[in-house]
Amino acid sequence: MASALRVLGIDPGLTRCGVGVVDVRRDRSASLVHVGVVRSDPSMPIEERLAAIAGGIRSVLRDHAPDVVAVERVFAQHNRSTVMGTAQASGIALMLAGEHGLPAATHTPSEVKAAITGYGSADKLQVQTMVARVLRLDALPQPADAADALALALCHAWRRGVAPGGSSETLTPAQQAWANAERVARR
Amino acid sequence: MASALRVLGIDPGLTRCGVGVVDVRRDRSASLVHVGVVRSDPSMPIEERLAAIAGGIRSVLRDHAPDVVAVERVFAQHNRSTVMGTAQASGIALMLAGEHGLPAATHTPSEVKAAITGYGSADKLQVQTMVARVLRLDALPQPADAADALALALCHAWRRGVAPGGSSETLTPAQQAWANAERVARR
């Protein structure tokens, strides 16, 4: 597994923060390392909630030692009531990557959907289905926050070009599906 | 100084994050403990910038051991280009308070201006002038981020009711000005 890139994907949120760790090899095959949701109790003060989110992310960083951290990009213009908590959680996720000396990147939801399904407006079920296929999971990753975190991690490895020398002759069906999605996304 | 409340005020920002520590006694008199600006280099990756902000705030928490942390509230609808960085920095400030076991609070810019000057739409010079007067500073606190952090810290102590038993007979002129501002703000 020495040649694999280990990516921690984080779907930031204050109540539920999805975390997913995958190993992605140069031939684009990927395997699940960890998936979960870090939660904070909405009845707690904001400073304790954010500290709980930070503690959960720190545990994942310590237990699984990723090479890179990918965080979903938050947009201020999405003026949902939760946007500030999401932005604050994303800041903590990025800061913790920096404190651990890890590079971090952000990707938009559309980038993730396009990378995983080939279609930037894919629905959650399509994303979950493709994540399960790529990671050879027996069931769809649950809950959606966890699936999104895995999709983000896979997206990051794939966009970063983990397998610049990959050729379609050596791809498994799932890898071929990825390669096709890549071509579609690039159009 | 045992009866003083030590407040760390934080004006969150990614490029410049104002930090101000004041001791506020029960008679409402206040003194300056520390003021500064934590900076991050805009040319650095976001994860390193946020880690630099966190490191600077941690230093203030360690060196000055505040009792409480007050952070300016950020609004998503202020759709400036910097709003996400400001929100991320505010999340880090609140999280660090939580990790240090300190209570935290947020106050809006209008609340701070009303608390300090008696007028929610006061300009920066009015706020700086009043902060300098209350803290008996020889010059206006500079830069504006630092003055805002001090104003936030004073606002927090004052709104929290540091001096529930204070009477106007025992107030200095600056304290009297505060008390007047309080009455105006409550109308």
C-alpha cells in the first residue's frame, strides 16, 4: 500500500460532519479505510460544539494518518441558516490539516459529483451508488454525510491525477467507469 | 485584580485578526492587558493561514489566561469576498475557547458600537476614541482591527453586567460616559 495516496475527505457541518478516509492507488483502484460522522449536540454552546468537531477530526487524523485532506467548499451565497456553522466547521477542518503539516484542498459539490458520476447535477443516490461501486462496498455508504465525505476523498485523488500513467487496458470495470466519468467531466 | 473579569475580544479575520485583552472590574473601570493583530500571509495556502491564526490566538490564551472569549458575530448575508475567511477564523476562535474550557459569546458590530459609544451606527473613530478613553490610553488603539477587538471585549464585560451593583456616584467620568451609553442603548 506504499504507493497509495491516503485521502481524508471532510463534509463540514456543525451538527454532523462527515469524515471518510480512502486509499487510492496509482491504477485508480481505491479502498475504504474509515468512514464516520462526527457529531455535536445542538443543545451545547457553540464553542463546545466546535471543539467536539475539532476533537473528532483530530482523532481521525491521529488514527488514520492521511497524506492529504479534502474539504467541501462552502459558499456564503447559499444563505441557509446553517451556512455559518458549516463555514466554521470547514475552517477548523482546514486549520487542523495545516497544523498536522498536511496539504488541504477544497472542492465544490458539483466538482465532486462530476468526478464521481460524470454528471455535476447527479443526485445523492447516484453518488452513493458510485462510491459503493468504486470502493467495492456491499451496501451504500450511510448516512449521506459519510457518503459525501468518501466521494470528496475519491474526487480529490482523481482530480489530482493519482494515476497519470493509467491506461484503459489495465482498468477494472469500476475504474473504467471512473475513466469514462473523467472524460465526460472534461468535455 | 482578583475581582476583575479578564476578557479576550477577537475581531476575526484571515489576513488580520484583532485580539484584545482587558480586565474589567466590578466598578466598570477597565485596563488594557494586551492588544495585537494576528496576521497570516495571503500568499500561503489556506490551511497554513488558518493554522497561523489558530497559533496566534493560542498564544494569547496561554500568555494572558482570559476568563471569557468574545468574538464578533459574522453574517453570511454580508456577501463580501472575505466573508468565508472571516467565518472560518471566527469558528477557530470559538473552538479554541471551547478547547480551553472557556465560555464564549458573540456580539454584532452594532451591539459593540452601541455598548461603547451609545450609538449603534458609530464610526470607527468614535469607537476608537471611546476605547482609548475607557482604557486611559495616550493614543487611539491602532490598527482598527485591534481597536475593534478591545471594543468587543469591553462590550462583552459591560453587557454581561460586570458591575450589577455599580452606582453613578462612584463612577469616574469615563465610567459615567459608559453608563450613559448603556442607558441610550437600552432605549
